[in-house]
Amino acid sequence: MSVDTKQETALVAVDWGTSSLRGARIAADGTVLEEKSAPRGILSVPAGGFPSAFQDEFGGWLAPGGLCLISGMAGSRQGWVEAPYCPCPAGFAELGAKLAWLDVPSQDGASPRVAIVPGLCCNQDTTPDVMRGEEVQIFGAMRLTGINTGSFVLPGTHSKWATVEHGRVTGFRTYMTGEFYALLSQHSILARTLKADAPFDETAFAQGVQRAREPGGLLHHAFSARTLSLFEKMEPGPLASYLSGLVIGEELRTRHLETDIEVVLIGSPALTQRYAQALALHGAGSRSLGSEATWAGLHALAGSLAQGAS
Amino acid sequence: MSVDTKQETALVAVDWGTSSLRGARIAADGTVLEEKSAPRGILSVPAGGFPSAFQDEFGGWLAPGGLCLISGMAGSRQGWVEAPYCPCPAGFAELGAKLAWLDVPSQDGASPRVAIVPGLCCNQDTTPDVMRGEEVQIFGAMRLTGINTGSFVLPGTHSKWATVEHGRVTGFRTYMTGEFYALLSQHSILARTLKADAPFDETAFAQGVQRAREPGGLLHHAFSARTLSLFEKMEPGPLASYLSGLVIGEELRTRHLETDIEVVLIGSPALTQRYAQALALHGAGSRSLGSEATWAGLHALAGSLAQGAS
């Protein structure tokens, strides 16, 4: 993508997560003009420190009266201001109506229009589920792929599987897959033998995914990472990939995937590649997107606001 | 049970685990004459230190030519001597034939006969599973209950579900249930809200067990411990019991229990009570035994040795 630094900023898009802060200057046509990131996640911002942290990082990008949309944990109870979850089903209209507008004083000229995008919730009357930030990525992925009905999966510490119908998220489920993997590989009895920094082993990963489909469940299969090592049937190197296959395979097992499905994966290449492989072992197809989905989502949301206002 | 300290020791029974060492002086009729325990688990014993630790604790109990049977992790690779796993199906005959006899010098008179009981393994050609120490408790429980065919369950850090047919363990499965609970309650995102030391809450526990039966799997359901708290649908107090119900419920879910089954539970009262409640929610019955199963198992094994020798 050729970047024209002279093009005017139509939107400052910010993804303010737990441990990192990323931003992009975006043109009216969606072109990303400039990106930056800083290790200033919400957990590192002192109480009351959000306005000045924001000015430090993005004050220079915001023209008088300019628009800034912020997604992610900045809208959580521990963030800048709490933006209450928007219940599913939710599309651009519902998200736009629930934006939490901030009172950010102007440096000079008209005050900028700065809002925090709410997260989504579902099943809030029984056993709730929540996401914050992923909803923007899903909307961005819809825009980038043209898919408005389907399954969107965001692998990570807390993986999200969202069902989208006609451009609206109708429901989703969180899986603590990445966190379980970290707990097991770092703090469990398996940590003694497993080499967490060993290179990814595709064969061992596939073994884990297949193993997860057999009866017994994760509580049982996780122990096989110990016994395979005890009986010298697997080296400490591939063991980490096997365990990764076990937990990702367990996530997929519960989905009862139809084989003609194509899933949209959104995440880092390292993770989406593993999920794509695991999905293929289940006979399911996938296509993958990265961080561009966040900027596309915030840009599309800004567009829907302008449309609503016109 | 009335204890006659003048009765003669027929067997010194020892359960040498990872973190603790327990022993009992047992009469020919199975009466436990005396018990002792020490915080001298195998991990605390320095290399080469097993013979002297053993003499310190049990030398005074062993008559010249007396018999001592040791079960548990003392027979593991990190223990006194490695007693290779005995493959299933296994009964007294198979265990007795695989005892690892130790060369323990006599203090005075004939040398004592000291042996380590091997653990059991199953599926050793494909995905192996193992136990060490639990096999003795299962054999003891068979003797105490008179049940020679059924399901024997040993809840704990690594729970074991064993299938017993005509007095022999035909197979078993390990579940890392207790370890998963510890990881989630101490090291995961749930640790922030959950009060691990709160009193046991039967209602929340039952909610967890029932929740585990719904679609989604443990990776998904564990996240509900966070969202129920986030939406103020559960207090931090009962949350620990809810999580306990989720993991024990997940273990039970994978068993596809028939409702007319009666399971024999062997373990600490705190744990067997939780399992009994969870089993009842699945429509299954249970009876519970405690540490007496270990002494009964080693005594029965000693009896089978004497019988074999006669």
C-alpha cells in the first residue's frame, strides 16, 4: 500500500488493550496513513492518567473537530471510562448508538470528537459472555472479506467464536484456550518436561488435535503429554506443539464443525496458521486476516456514523 | 477399633508419596497397631538418602526377617529404586510378581524383607496412562467393600478412574482435575476475583456441575466464572465452589455415567464428599473410603504373597 503522508486524516483509530496501545491515522477512503504503538496498555496507566496518555500519543494527529474512535479494554471498568456492553444481536447501528463520547478539551480550535466503542455481550440474562475490541475486528473483517453471514474466530488468550448473520453479531462464545495453554506449559507438572521455546512441530500439533477428538476430554488428554514423555514416545521438543494441538483441538471439538464450513480467522499469523491447520484436520476451510481488521472496523464504524448523521 | 500394642507386627506398611511419608504397623489379622507420618516425601530425600530415611522412620518397627511393603512414588524414577509399571489387567498375582525387592541390611539377626510395590500402566503401546500408589488403595477398597467388579475413583490432583473386573484392574484413566482447579484458581484471570479460602458452597458447586454438562466444554465454561462475577450474578465467595463444580463436573461429563452405577470413592473426606454430590447430580450412587484403604491393600497383598509362598 502506498502511503501519502499529505492525505488528510479522517479518523484517528485507536486499539487500547490491556498491555499495549496502538493507533492509526486513517484517510477518508480507508487508507492507513500512519501507525504507531506504545507499551502503554490500560494496566500501565495510573488512575486519572488516561487523558494525558491519550494526548501524549495522539494529540498531534487530531485536527480541530477531528474524529477518534477507541476500541478495546479502554472501555472496561479498569479503563478510561466504562462503556457498557452492547447486547447481541449487534451491528454498526447498535454499536454507534452505544458509543461512550469523551470530553476531550481542544488544544486549539474546535474540540475533537473522541468516543470509546463498547464491547459486546450475549446471554446476559443467564450465563453472560463478553468481548471488548474483537467486535471491531469482526466488523472490519466483514468489510474486508465481504462476508456478512458466517463464523468469525479470533484466537488468543481468550478465543472468541462469533456467529454473524446479515452483518450483525448474533452471538459468540469465549474459550480460555491461550490461557489454559500458558497455565499448563508454565505452571503444571507438564512444565517440568516440556520445552516451551522449542520450534513449532506440525506433526506433534496434528497429533494433539486428533487426540482431542478421542473420548476423555482435556482433563484426561493433558496427562498424556506427561505419559508420552515418561514412556519416551515423544521428545521434550515437540511436546509443546502437542499440548497446543490438544487445547486448540479441544476448542474445535466442542464446535461440532460441519465440513463444508469456511471460517474467517482474525489474529496474529502464528496463531491463525495453527487454527487453519487444526480446522483443516476437522475438514473445515478458513481464510485469515491480521491487525488490518481493527483499522478497517473502526473506519467502517466511522463511515456508518457519518451516514447516520447525514 | 481397639489397638493391642502387644500384638505382633506382621507387616510394616509404607505409603511413600511425593510430599509425605506415612507408615503403619499391621498385625496378621489386619489390625492397624500403630501409625506414623513424616514430611519426608521423596522430593525431600537427597540422592542416596532413601535407606537411611527408611531406617530412621521404620527401623524400630522391623523385626529380624520382618516384611515391609512400600507403595507410592518411592518406586518412581525419582524414588528409591524404580519399580517398572505393571501392565493392566493386573491383580494381586501380577503385582506380587513385579515387586522390587530391596537389599536392606539387618540391624541384628535376619535381614528384613522390604519391597516396593510397582505402579500400574495401561495402553502402554499407544497413549499410556499410569498410577503409583492408587493401585494399592483400589485393592484395599476391594477387600474392605467386597466389591470385585466395578468403578473405583480416586479424586485428587490427578484423579484416577479405574475399572475393576473379578478382582483385577482392567484399565483406568487419569484426569488432571485437581491440578486444573489449582492452576485456574491461583494463576489464571479468575484468581483476581475468586476467594480460594471461602467456605464450600454446595449450591454454587452444584451450579458448576450442571453447567459442565451444557455444550461448550471446560475452556468455555471456565470463562463463565469471570462473567458471572462481572455481571454480579455470583459473589467472589461461592465462585471457588462453582469453579470446583465446573472441573469435577467436566471429569464426570466425559464418563457418560449410567444412572444405576455405584462408584467406590477413595480419598480425603473433603474431596469424596464433593464427588459424591456431583455423582448424585448425575444420578449415580457412591460409597466412600479414606486412607484405611492403603493399609488394607498392603495387608491383602502381603497375605497373597504368603499364600503364594505356601
